[in-house]
Amino acid sequence: MVYDGSHIIGYLNEEIVEDYLPEEHQEDEQAYTAYKYTGTEADGGTVMPCDNPSDYGEVANAIIRSRYSVSQEMAIHRHAGNGDYEDNPKEYEDYNQWCEAAVALAKKWLGIS
């Protein structure tokens, strides 16, 4: 998880690919279960700024920031607070779902129950 002194690397949005057949093993015809991630690194990882990779709140925030900037987050809260939530409930629900997933993932990575 630690990438360097001020970043972590994580594997987000895991997608399980059943019956995956790598190109170099086409002749084997043995399919595998594979895992696919959406990060920008060659292996699908996502490098995220994080000053303290042992702090649960910092790690959860880094995961949240991988999808939402502070200004985007504030806008979503403003929309919800202004009653715009009723016009576009999916925006807040998607955001909240991502935050809940970030919290769960941070706890998992840090071994917190």
C-alpha cells in the first residue's frame, strides 16, 4: 500500500474476470480467474497522495479523493443542502456509496475491524 513518503498505491474498482485466457497461453486453453483494476498505473494501481498511510482517516480520504476533489465534494453537499438532492438523488447516492466503500477499504488495508 505504501508507495513513497507521501503516496499510497491501491487497487480500486476490482472487477473479477472469469474464464480469462491470457494471449501468451492461448494454446493451453486453460482459463483463469483474473482481476482487473481501473488505475492509471501499468498494473491497474492508483497512486494517491497520503501523508500518513498508517492513519485510517488519511487513507480513507485518499481513496475518496481518487474520485472526488474537495470542490466536487463540497458541490455535492451544497446540492443536497439546497434541496437539489431531490432533483438528482443519484449524484449524492453515488458519492455516499463511494465514501462508504472507501471507509471499508481503508479499514481492510489497515487491518481494522
